[in-house]
Amino acid sequence: MLKYISYFAVGVFIGILAALFGLGGGFLIVPTLNLLGVEIHHAVGTSSAAVVFTSLSSALAYSRQKRVHYKAGLLLASTAIIGAYIGAWMTSLLNPAQLKVIFGATLILVAIRIYRKKTAEPSEVKLEDVKINYKLVPVGGFFAGIASGLLGVGGGIVNVPFLVWLGMPIHYAVATSSFAIVFTATSGAIKHYMMGNVEIQWLVLLVPGLIIGAQLGAKIAKRTKASNLKKAFAVVLALLALRMILKGLGIAVP
């Protein structure tokens, strides 16, 4: 019984962070499952399936808060799905380890820029008043998809900084990223399920906690000042980038 409670607690914790930063949660689910003894390919596949539930729960919570920019989210997802398949194919042509170092270093620079960038509170800018260049959104989604398929990272690690760069306030960017990840994660999950990489028993153990945690994370985000959420996201992004660089250099990290 204690084992099931601990898995539920882990799911809640991951769900909170996933919803809070619009990252899906795979960056924590994969190493957690791997540490629990799940073979890495099955950990990635099971994580892809779990992220569907996490992002869906987050998107529903943010939808109730009216913070999801649906047009931008759909534009992101439309090209991210294509990019993910291309990225997966590119793993046989390029050296993912070297790319992780380069991409990680780039993300650290992005994190520094986001940390310093001023952002508006949701009360200052209504969702319908958010003005961004829609022609550029599919471009960001495409590269988010490639990064996801090629480097094994969630699309949110690109989606959120990209939307903030376009001028979208951080709260709306996080919510919209969660919505877009529903589609990209579903695409990846179906592919992994067909390959036999999804461990249903682990999925059943984690999903309830992930769903509840995502709801809590969305509530925490709502009560968090934009400046604090922006800085916290920048720190998390820098840590993920550092982890990516270390893995690219062949250093064993969770």
C-alpha cells in the first residue's frame, strides 16, 4: 500500500511542475521510471503516454481560467507533429550527443534572456488583446517538434520561450504550451504504443497523481506573479539545459 501511495505522490509532484511551467513532465517521468528499474526505451514510451494525461489535465484547468490561446496552440501543434517525426528520423543521421551540448548551451542563453525580460500580468493584458505574429508560430512549433524527436525533450522547452519571445505574457504562454503538448504527446504515445514501449502498469500507477498534480499546478500558476513565474521558469529551463549538456558529454545524470 505504501508503494502505491509513493507512486501517487511522485505523480502529483511531477504533475504540479509540468502544469506550472507548461513542460509536459517527461523531463521528470523518464528518469524517475528509469531509476525505478524500467528499461530506458519503455521509460520514454510510458512517459509519452503519461504526458498526454498531464498536458490534457493542465490544458483543461487553464481553459477554465481562460488562459489558453487556442489559435497559437493549434498552429504550434500542427507543425510540431511533423517536426517530431522528422526529428526521430534525423537521429540516424546526426550525432544527438553533440546536438544536446549545442542545444543545451543555447537554452541557457535563452533562460538568461527570459529571466531578464519584463512580462505583463494577466490582469494587465487580456487574452483576446494578445498580439503575436501568427506566421512565425508554426515555425516555432516545427522546431519544437524536431527538438522533441531528435533530442528526447518535451515541446514545452521550446514552446514557452518562443511564445514569450513573440510577446505573449508568461501565464498565457505556459497555458498555450500545455494545450499544444496534448496533440504532440498523443502522436508520440500512439507511435510508442505500437512499438510496444508503453508499460501499462506504470501508467496506471502514475496517471492519477499526474492528473491531480496538474490541476494543482495550474492553480498555483494562477496565484503566482508573472515576474516570479518567469524567473522560476528560467531557472528550471537552465537546469534542464545543464542536464542536457551533461548527458551530451556522456556524464551519467538522472
